[in-house]
Amino acid sequence: MSSNVAVLMPDEALMRGPVSGRLAIGLLVPMSGVMGVAGPSIINCALLAAEEYARFSGNGTDLILIDAGQAPMNVSRAVNNLVSGNLVHVLVGTHTSNVRVAVEQNLGNRVPYIFTPPHESDVSLVSNWGTMFLGQNPELQLRQPLSWLSQNRSVTRWALIGNDYVWPRKVHLAARKILRELDQMVVMDELVPINQVDAEYLINSAKRAHADAILVSLVGRDGISFHRAIRDLGADNSFIRLCTALDENCLVAAGGDETGNLYSAMPTFMNQKDEKHQRLIELYVDRFGLSAPLPGTYAEGCYRGLHFAAALASSGLLKQKSNIDALRLLNKVTTQTWENPLFMVDAMDSLARMARAEGNELEVVGTFR
């Protein structure tokens, strides 16, 4: 670890107090809970980005880890304590949207909040809460993958299965609209509480509805349990499955898939071939080794979010503008303020991607504009 980068827990930051001359980033990452499987790789990518910024700028950086796998109000209280104590300059969050909503309501636009995963917001970049969205909304994430499957896999009847909170609800609304336009039918629509997934019931319900495809918006451990169950019940060849929250870590945890029927629509995949992405994988392996948790799309999104936070801190805009105006301006002028030598600090990836599970890997089958 760079001597200019420190990783602290909230209690440590509160005991130490504010430190001048260092960039303090509140890192909201699921270290427990339904998305805990993604936590280690997210933290690794955040650390990689912080070290790159420290070397490039010569500035000290503190990553203050907040467990975003806790109940939303507990996360919100932890953030409020840090912000009220002037202990963080910016927040970067890679977690579920129900946590984001709770944090926003308590944050009150006191510091910028950079939210990196796919999201449900209709806002293109910056909300009136002072939140910047770096991920994709359901329309961008789903339109082309659903169209591709309807044309190439001869499916017509869809079951929609997701967790019951704000993001999957919006995913289902968007999917219904897109599928209707594609002359596809939605024959089942189920939202289930986090940690309460009865996979056998859901799979049997999809069979009774004569679905030939399932859109799965179960996150983290819930999605892993569902995919394990569908294999154990011998139903993995009964449905085409398109997932909106399946990265390589979740696929490995689910035991992989050899059917050719499991797809994922996500912003990035480890096996995509563009130069910047492959360079990030090389840097990650050089830093953490081949045995480290896989740097899937959630981790890569956090990496981008950390670099955007660093660009915001270096721009000087926060001294002149409100959080909202600073975020909006920085998106327009990043190439003139601060640029990572490896990655351009861009706010949005406008490409939608879909991959098919081949064993423990996700192989890209479509990149859409």
C-alpha cells in the first residue's frame, strides 16, 4: 500500500478527527449482507485507484470504509456522523439503491455523492440531491439485450423475478415497456424481499406460467441462491435467463453454468477486449495477485468512481461552486482539470453489454450503442 493512502474504519476516523491536506473519501461498500460477495473486489479496486491518484498527485488520501451491507438507516447514520464531523470530502458508493435513498435523505447535499452501479434514476448524470450516477439506468441496460434475445433465442414469454426495493421495481417497469414494444409477453412478475427468496416456489411458478425466459433482478447472494436452485432442480435448461446483477464473482459463487442459457446485461465484463479495460485487469493482477477476488463490474465501477472523486477534489470547483454545479461542470471539463494517465475520467459509459455464462466466465456476445 502507498504510504500516502490510509484505510480507516469510521470509528478510527472519528477518534482521529479531521486531518488537513488529505483527501478523505467515504467509501460505501457492502462488506456484509446480500451484496457482501462483491465487497472484497470493490475495496481492492478503490485502493488501486487511490494509490494511482496518490502517486500521480503526491497528495495523501484516506479511504474511510462504511459497511453498506447494513440496514439502510444504519448506513445513513454512519455517513451522517462522518459528514457532520467534517471527516469526509466526498462519498463514493457501490451498493444497493435502497441504501442510496436513505443516505441521500440524511445527507442533505452537504458533500458530493458518486454512485457507481446500475441505478433506477431517470436523471442522466446529477440529481438534485447532489448525487452523480456513473452507472446505467434500466432502459440503457436492457433494451438491446432484450431485443437480441427475442431475435436470437426464440423466446416470447417472460417471467420477471427481482428483489422488492426501488431498483428492481424500476427494472421491471422498464422491462415491461421494452418487452411490449418487442411483442413479447410478461406472464409473471414477482418481487421478493431481500434474504427471503424461495427459489423453488419462483421456479415452479415460472413453469406454471409457461415462461420460456426469466429476467432475474435478484442481487448478490439472493441471485446466487436462485441460480444454484435452478440447477439443483434440473430446470436450468427450461428457461433462458437474463440477469441484471450477475458479475463474475456471483457466477463463480453460483457454481458456474454450462447450459448456454444464462446471460448477464451489465456495463462491463472482465473478458471484454477494449484496451483500457484489459489494462485495468493487468494493473489489478499486478497489485493483488491471481488469487484475489475477481474485479467484476461493481469493482470496476468503484474504480471509476474513485478517480472521479479525485478529479473533483483536484479541480478546485468545490471552492467556487455548489456540490451539484461542481459535479455537472466537472463532467464537461474533466480533460482540462485532472486526468488519470490510464483512464479518462468520464461520467457515463453509453455502451450496453451482454455476456453469456461459459463455465465460470462471462463471454461478451453483444456490445450495443
